[in-house]
Amino acid sequence: MHDRIIRATIDAGVVEGFTRDGVHRWRSIPYAAPPVGPLRFRDPRPVQPWSGVRSAHAYGKCAPQHRMYTMTGVGKYQPMGEDCLTLNVVAPERIDDEPLPVMVFVHGGAYLLGSSATPIYDGAGLARRGCVYVSVNYRLGPLGCLDLSALSTPEYRIESNLFLKDLLLALRWVRNNIAVFGGDPDKVTIFGESAGAQAVSTLLAVPSAKGLFAQVIAESPAAGMTRSVETSAMYAARFAEILGLDPRDAASGLMDADPAVLVDQVNTLIRVTTKDMFGAFPLGPTYGTELLPQHPIDAMRAGAAHPVPLIVGTNAEEARLFTRVLKLLPISERRIESLWATVGIEGRDRVMSAYPEYPAPSACLQFGGDFTFSSATWALAESHTQHAPTYVYRYDYAPRTLTWSGLGATHATELLAVFDVYRSRFGSLLTAAGDRKSARRVSNELQNRWRAFSRTGVPGEGWPRYDTGDRPVLVFDKDIRVELDPEREKRIAWQDFAHHN
């Protein structure tokens, strides 16, 4: 059966996509001018209109990163390049007269890796349930998420928070064009996972993002990824040093550098700097700038963030994934103790008292997950709920295959439910041990709640708003239930470490 061709006319011209399996798809529509040549390290510019029909049948390039992260199938890799500022649209084939809510997804990957073309992010399952789904690429690593603006010179200008500005331009594209695809520009939900969750929650504190989204869903936001202008300048100088560049003239060297060299050396920067600073990470947003005046948590506490409804949550066993890949988390006694060496005994004792089994391996894993993800979730929930509706979840569900593999309900496993993977061929393998029914039930529950939230700002019935009295948390598992302040001791232990750099 052949795909059917479908065309749409947007601000910049005509894009041609295709219809398959009940959804229309347009891939790699450019939302900005390619940030190449003299536009490297510069704010994104609007895309130049084109004449004729632009093909949007295939994915283009993803942001430069290590090749192993660009796999899209067995032996298949997505091409990389700096010309990566594109987005994808998936819309249901049958659209009612009413415009549909829009769900805009920002992928994770520690601000180092990832792509909107990753098969799990396809989005057709969500679109079929009644939304227009958009997935976005943004500049990663040293070319977008490492703030090198302190090295800027009059001749070679380097700007800050490039990836956030990319996302803002993508959201403006959505506001201006999504009605053509059947979407409602007044019902835009931005959602992301991991670094993507950190990005969408940061946009709550970006004044110029006002009106670009109506709801936010942050799945496992990461802590320690936001830094001051001064700290960013220190990282920039260290990066120049690692590259062998004179900091006074580093900008010209950065403009000429091979992207692969920059990608390689940012890993060196991460390795040497995470040892020196408690919980700090060199990639992510910089606050104290015109774009992001305050740390997002401070902005929320002060009522200066956008007061839109927020869903935020974590997974029960976040850290287990990081025993296998991206070994960045403090999940061994040695790493945990070297982390505390920069803070002092008083802070250490107060937090570690919440882990009475420490240094048992299971307690180290729990610590690493809480340090990186739960602490950020608690800080966001406690701050945002003071000024806007906030809903908190914990994702505990894991089919037996994931439990037996030692991963359990680890980081990113909720995406299997969000994106309806359990109904795919791969999902059938994951549920081969007799979990098909429960996996589909959890998937239905989570997707229906995300969809209700995108439509109304309320994630369905039976999920109370979070408050600083009862602190209700919805637990997604075989039996879906509400628990009150389920990890009270750990939440209290971490409350002074919401942002530590």
C-alpha cells in the first residue's frame, strides 16, 4: 500500500508530507535559518521562505553528537550536521471541526545527544488519540547548550542560551503555523523528558515565552543543569583551555573548530568539572541573563514564572539506567563521598540520614536518582504550586522483562507508555512474560491523562492538585493510586539542595 501525499501551506512556503496508518506526517520542516558559518554560536534567525514545494518526507540531520547516539534502526544512523533546526508534525487523518490540542515534545539526552527522529518519539499514538504532535530538534552540546558567550569578541560574537532560543523560535513557529495542520495555537502543551523536562520547566521562567504554551509536562527533570553567568564564564574558559585556545582569542578558534572535535572535548570538560563542583554540570541554561533573569526555582517562588498548569514527576528507579549508559550519576560509594567532599560534613549528614541502608548498592542507586531527578521534581512542585496548578506523579510500572534485566522502572521507561510502545512489535517483546494487559492499561491511563491535560489543563479525575499540606502524588503502576507525601524524609533532606550552583 502506497503512502498518500499531503501538502500544507505555511508561512515559509508549501511542505509536502505523507499519510500512513491513519496519520499525516511532515518531517524535518525548518523552523530557523541554518545556524552555520557566521551564524554558528548566534541566536537563531527566522527561516527564509522557499518557492515551489519542499519535501518533508524524510528526516534531515540531527545536531552534532557521538555517532553511536544517532542510531535509528539496525545498522542505520541519522546524518549529523549543524543545519539541524527542524521540527516534525504528526496529525490525525480525520480531524473534527474543532481545532485539536497541540503537544510539542522536547527530547532529552543530557543536552549532549538525542534527536526528534528517534523512533520512540514518533508520536503517531498520541496523535491518533486526538492531538497535533510536534517534535523539535535544537542545538546540542558545545554548539548550543554550553554557554560560551564569555569568550565573545567584537569580531566573533557568541551568544548565550542558544538552545533555549531555538526552542522559543520553534514555539513561535507553532503559534503561527499549527492551525494549518488542524491544531489550536491557544492549546499548546510543551512536554519533555530528562534534559528536555529541564528545558520545558526552564521556559516557565523565560519572560519572552509568555503566551507560547498553555501547559507544561516535565518528565524526570534533572537538577544541577542551570548556572549563573559567572559559573558559565568559568566553564567557557576551561573549555577554551581544553581545546588549547587562548581565552582572549578563543572565539575565532571556536568558529573554525570541527564540530566533531568540539563534541569530543565537551566530554573532557564534563569529566574534569563534575569532580570539582557539587552536582554541577556544564551544559544547560544560564540565568542572570536578559532571556532568563532568575534561576527558574527562584522565579517560581517569587511568582515571576508563567502561572500555567504543570505536571512533574519521576520514575521509581531512575538511576538504574545509568549503571549501563551515560555513567554520569553518583551511584557508587566512592563517587558519593567525593561529591560530599566539596560541601562539608553537616550537609552530608543531614541528607545521608535519609538513606539508612547506605552504603548498600541499592541505597547508592536511590541516592543517585534522588540527587539528579527527585530533588528537581520536589523543588519544582513545591515552588510552582504556590502560584499555579501543579500535579505530581511517580512512575513505578515495569513489565517483568525490565525487572529481570535489572532496570525496573528506570529513567525514561515512562516514555514506553507515553508513546504507546507497548502496542508495537518491540512492546510485544517487552511484555512477552504475561504483562501485555497491564502494560496497555498503564499506557491508556497515562496517555488519557496527558491528553486531558493538553485539552483542559486538568489531567482527568482522581488526581488531586499538589499542595504543601497533603502533597498528593499519583502513582502509575499495575494499580494506579494516590499516595500522600510518599517520600517525606528524602524530600525534606533534599530541600536545601534544589539548585546548588
